[in-house]
Amino acid sequence: MFQSVRRILLCLIALGLLGPIMPLRAAENPPGSVIIGDVTCFRLRAPDGDQSVQQRIDHLQDVAAKHLGGGPVHFQVRAVGPRRHIDVNGDFLVAVTPADAAATGYKTAAALAPVWQRALERAFRHTGARPAPPADTAPPQ
């Protein structure tokens, strides 16, 4: 009996060592991950109209690249029906949709949008983009 248990354990160990190994990168960044620089911001899990998740990510990364390393950046969330659009320096960056909210456990896009905005701001800061000064401060003379 002990021999058969030992053989089973050895087989399980061998299978575990020889089984398929997932690439580490795939485990770190699941499909739909929005990555700016080396910061993972959030995941897009739902298409938006005729845009696939990958098309949404591609658009976001194209617009982000335009603003990284440049002047100050300012993020704004604006309501568009039940959706929320996040803009950077007036350029549309990403839509937060009701489907995005539902997929992440939020009740509305309005509740999820500030979470995404903060993640994007953090990523931009980390990559060296400067936040825009508050609107109520005058520029230095």
C-alpha cells in the first residue's frame, strides 16, 4: 500500500514539474490589461459598440503616447449619457461604459470612472508626465 501511494505521489510531482508552464508575462497581465509605461492601470473587459477590447486599448495607448513626456497633463471625466469619458488635455482617452462597470462589480460607469482616472493619473506620474497645475493658481511670472 505504501508503495502505491508513493508511486502516485511521485507521478503527481513529475506531472507538476513537466506540465505546461504559462509564460510569466501572461500571468502578470491578463487579456484586456491597460498598461502605461510599466504600470498596469486596469482591465477592459467589454467591447464598446463596434470597438473590440483590443481596439479600445490601442486607441488609449495611442492617445497616451501623444501626451507622455510632453507638457503638463490634465484628466477630466465627462458624462455622456450613462457612460463616462476620460479625457487627457481635452483628447478623448477612454470610455467607461455600463458594461465595464458591471464587469468589475460597480453599479454605474459614474462610480467606476474616478477609479480609472486615478489609475491613469498614477501611471502618467510614474512615467514622468507632469500633472497640470490647479486651475486656481496663476502661472509664475
